[in-house]
Amino acid sequence: MLEKLGKILKKTTDKIANAIFLDKNLVESIVRDLQRALIEADVNILLVKQLSDKIKKAAFDERINEIDKKEHIIKLLHDELKKLLGSSHELKLQKGQNRIMLVGLYGSGKTTTVAKLGNWFAKRGKKVVLVGLDVHRPAASEQLKQLAEKNNLNYFISEQEKNPIKIWKNFEKENKYKNYDLVIIDTAGRHTLDDELIKEIKSLEKEIKPTEVILVMPADIGQAAKTQAEQFKDALNITGIIITRMDSSAKGGGALTACAETSSSVCFITTGEKINDIETFDPDSFLSRLLGMGDLKSLIEKIKSITGEDKQEEMRKKIEEGKITLDDVIEQVKSMSSLGGFEKIKSMIPGFSSIGEKIPENVLESQETKIAKWEHIVKSMTKEERENPELLEDKKTGTSRINRIAKGAGVNNSDVRALLKQYKMIKEVIKSGISSNTETGMLNQKQLMRLMKKFGKVKRIRF
């Protein structure tokens, strides 16, 4: 996500901090690097010029001594970049039922975002239902249904009905309607915001009375986000924005700064195709990651999106007591893989940007091929064996047990022993005296990195 911009920003702040004197040549070099990186990230040229002028003015201000000047410029750079990113809008659910209506043009990723948002809140203990009101796009209802069923989310669609108002009224008649904390509504889009689309969305807004109306926009539209945000804000009571596909577009900087120019608050960004690839947008946290300072807050939120509150509490107790089963081992490895891979989480770990390069990119990803095999192995075990894997190491009966399990799972004996090794590894890390993450019930930062070291056989990494 805007990786090149992040590297240049980090390099720029290091240059300023390490400089003995901020002479004209150094300042010009810093400004040029910064301008190039921001323009490549699709930030508006006028905004880039304004930031450049402010840095030059501060650097050549003779009233400030050299030490204070460096601190002043770094703070100025941080504050101005934060200002460029705009403000965030936190979706705080009210008492009673909340209704979030998503709007946007074709190709913005509304339907996928509806499912991601639903999963995000469901993992935080909310009773969620997804409602499909896109009656124009072929297979929109079917897509929502598949996403909901795949991720165990409640949903309501009507494939035959072509009137979105009628679909909504039918949903309100459902017995479970009042039991939901949160209703997330998918609406139709168009290639452009035409009169027909405005009319339909306005009529839905009047009928549904949503607590939030969220505009969904893809990052790859860049600075065009400004025009789109203004048009939707003029037509509807837009309360926030979700920017999708931040992982695959160099124009993400343009989309974020364009929204800021229209005083539109971004509440979420999506960073991939998986259901958990969504995170709240916070300018401070986002900038912290760009500058290589990490973002543990977003990492913890990401973990919460993967493991529900009940599972977090259960795992927290097991880790604290040092009592984990083979089922727990697979759950932990699956959770680490579900974070989106090492490349997606290393920028969130403070101080890890540099040492992260020493760990192979496939450290976590390589485990995914093993997980399915391990699950088959565990299913071939008895309940007693799953809860007490030490039974498989018994000198008298261990080998026969392993033979039976391997045969039942259709794998080699070495695969069973590899799983046992994984189990012992995690148990060893927990017993090493490093406490678990008390907020999420998952292995903490150092435990996670110790495991990744052993997965990838990486040496000489200091914590």
C-alpha cells in the first residue's frame, strides 16, 4: 500500500534528522524526492507545491537554530501529511438497530465491501444481516448470497423481485427483523451518477432511514475521487467514505487527499480480496505506517476481524494456562495466515520495516499448503489424542497411533510428526515466559516473530 511513498518519506525524515546542517543543496534534494514520491502517489500537484514551499520556508528561517529547525521541519512534514490525508469517521453504532446503506458506481466493490463490513462487525459481537437491493446488476443477489454463506453471515435477498422498495418492505416483515443490531444494505450502481440512480437511492434513503450512508469508491480513480465525492454529497446525505483496492493502486494517495479536499471523512479502507482485508482508516496510524513506525492498533483490529470475541476469550485463557490442543495449533496458524501474509502485517509492527526484509516473503504463505493437510490429520485422531498429543510420543503405543492416523488422513508418517513438531514449537514459545496478547488472545508480537523465524529458519534477528 503506497510502499514507494512510505520508503521516500522514511528516507526524507532520516536525512533531516541525521543532517549536521540543513544547507540549500540538502533541502532542495529532500524536497525533490518528496515531490516525486507524492506526485507518483497521485497527490494533487498544487497540494505538493504548497507542502514543498512550507518546508523550504521553515528550512531557511534564520530565526530558528539548526537543532530546533530539524525537529520543526519533521513535525511540519508530519502535520502537513496528516492534513493531506484528511479526517476519519468512526462508525459508532447507536442503541437499537443501526442501518448502514452503501452507495457507489459500478466497479467500486460495493457488494464485496458489504460482506467485509458485515464480517468486521460480526466478529465484534454484533448481530448482523446483509440485505441485497441491487436489482439491476446481473447476479448481484447471488454474489451477496455466496459471500454471506461462505462467511456465516445472515442475509436477505429476493432474486425474482425487481423493485428494491418492495424487497426492503418484505425484509421488514421478517420475524427476525427487529433482532438485528446492524443491517447493511447493498444498493445498485451505474456507470455515472445519473438522474435515475439519484432518484432510486433517494427513495431508498427515505424508506430505509439509514443511520449511515457510506460512499464506496475504488482507490484507482485517484484525484477523480474529488469530483465523485462532491457529486454524491450534493445528491445524498453522505456520512462517510470507504476506499477500496488500496492494495493494488499507486493512486491511493490521490483518492485519500481528494476526499480530504471535499471535507469527506474516510471510515474504512480495503486492502485485498479476502473477507478480512478491511480496516478502519485513521490518519495518524496510516501515516505512522508510511513512515515505518508501525501501527499496532490496526494490527490488533485486524486480528479481531479474524477471531470472534468468544474465541479470543477462550484462546486467551488457554494460552495463559499453557493448555493448548492440536486444534488450537491449527487455529493459530490459520489466523496468522488470514492476516493477509507477512507483507501485509510487517508494516504494522513498530520498528519492523528494516528487519522484516531479512525474513522470506513466503514465511507465512508457505504454511497455507500445510494447513489443509494438518486438518485432515487432526480429524483422523481421537478426541483424547487431539487434547493430549503427547500420547503419540509414547514409546509403546506412539508409533502404532501415528501409523493409524497417517493412514486415515492419507498422508505420510512424517507429516504427522511435522504437526507434532509444530505443536511443541508453539507450546515452547508460550512456556518461554513471554505473555500472550491480553487483548486479542493471540500470540503477541515477539511470539509471532519467533514462530516465523522457526518457520523460515531465519537467524540473527534481535527483538
